[in-house]
Amino acid sequence: MLKDQHGRIHNYLRVSLTERCNLRCTYCMPADGIELTPKEHICTYEEMLDIIDTFIALGVKKIRITGGEPLVRKDADIIFNELGKRPVELALTTNGMLLDRYFDVFESCGLKNVNVSLDTLSPEKYNFITRRDGFSRVMENIRELITHGFNTKLNMVVMKGVNDEEILGFAELASKMPIVVRFIEFMPFDGNRWNNEQLFSAMEIREKLGEKYQIFRSEDAKHDTTKHYSIEGFAGQLGIISSMSEEFCGSCNRIRLLANGSIKNCLFSNDETNLLEPYRKGEDLEPIIRQAIYNKKAKHAGMFQLASQSNRSMTTIGG
């Protein structure tokens, strides 16, 4: 087992397949893009699978594939099919643009859990937030996910003055669809011009929902970052991820493997441990991984003024 100095066991690995993305969301990537890691410093799929196998041997039971946008990676289908042979639960976070190309791959590898990032129900505002045109395609792919029987979650990053007035509209989706709509607090990352005035807190989200609905607290899974809520008569559920105002670090079981072979032991950490270089030298990764996880801080990577700290852009972490 991978255990940190606070006794937390880490068995959930989030793997970023690529730093690249086919959208340019304002909260995720600077308007002028990012400087990508040179290709020779990005894991090949063989290297990535070998490193993942080390984590599985150390007790990882769940793997979530992220990006950038993971489905833009040309060998993503190979990685999915290979991971389908491992004794782990598979999940995916995507912007939904390319889902229709992968339904057969997901079914063959046994992937059933898909989170789609969608921050507005307005085509015009979608173009503004993502700096791209693709709303109708994403909505069609979400409907196809449900038709194909995938466990589907919609992730909405709530930004005050940008899309907070759409909270009730997103909640309405769960009234008819068997999905979980999750409202996520806006978090600071390099290039997204975060400021506290744009933070729409978990308390404010609950208050907004309460204007129309009577919400009931539901039971959460162990290590869940989402506080779940139900509404009588709804086909789906609602959730709130309160990373900023109501942290949940005490039950954290997550590790993040980046596309360049480095690991972050916290989403907000500006410290990384490179695994690709020692892997290529033939070194044993286990003691390196164990030490990196052991050093994990009690919460938020030990940072208490997150907005003023240096960190990667979200697109290179994968959330």
C-alpha cells in the first residue's frame, strides 16, 4: 500500500495522457496557450503502461484517464485496451468533443464511468468559455453516453458573473436524465486569472439550488470529493465539489501521473517527482514513489494562499 505521513492510503491514480487539448477553456488554459513539453520528454504508451503497472503493484485499484483532452492522443485506444486487461476500475474525464469515436473502445475495455466537462447550456457562452465551437456535438455525445448505458457525470465549473445563473438550469438536466450534475468551485491555476471575487462557494451553490428545490444530502462513497444531494422525483443526482471553501483533504487517496512521467501528490502542489528519467535509466521506481507519497502535506500541499502560489495550468495536470 502507498501511505503518506498522515496515514492516508493512496489507491486512486489519475493519469494525464497528454497536455494537448482541442478546447481553450478560460479557467483551464491561458488565452495564448501553453508551452508544451517536448515530445521526447512525454511518455510513450509503453512507458506509461509500465509506470502504471508499478502503481497497480503498489495497491492502486482505480485509474482515471485525463488530459489535456485525453482523446486527442493518437494512441489513446491502445492505452484504453491495455488498461482493460489490468485488475483496476477504469474511468475517464473528457470535454466530450470526440466521444463518438470511442464508444466501441470503451465497451471493449470495460470502461463504464465517464465525466464530461460542460460549463454552460448556452451555445454562445460555450464558444466564449471554450474559445471554440462545439456545443451541439458535446450535447449529442452526452445523450449517446446515456443511451449506451455509461455512468455519466457532468462537471460544471461555477464562476461568479460568468455562469452562476445557470446552476438551476444544470440541475434541471438531472430531473430527466440518470446523470450526476456536479458543481465545482473555481480553483486557481497558472494563466486562468483566478480571483476570489469569481469564487461561487459551495454554500452559495446550495442557496441557489434552494431557491427552487428542496435538496437532501445523500450518502457519499468513501474518499469521495463530491458532496451528493438528491431531489425528490429526479432521475439523477446533484453534487458539489468544494475544493476551496470546504476542503476534503483528510480522506484524499489520489495520485496524479502527468504525461511527462512526473507525479504530483496533490492537485495544488508545485513540487513534482519525475519517474520517467529514472525509469529510462532502469532504476527501481517503488522507493521513489513511496517517498513522494509519504511526503504529502496534510492539506492543499501545505499552501494556504493558493491564489498566490505557482502551479501548472490545469490542462497539464488533468484535474
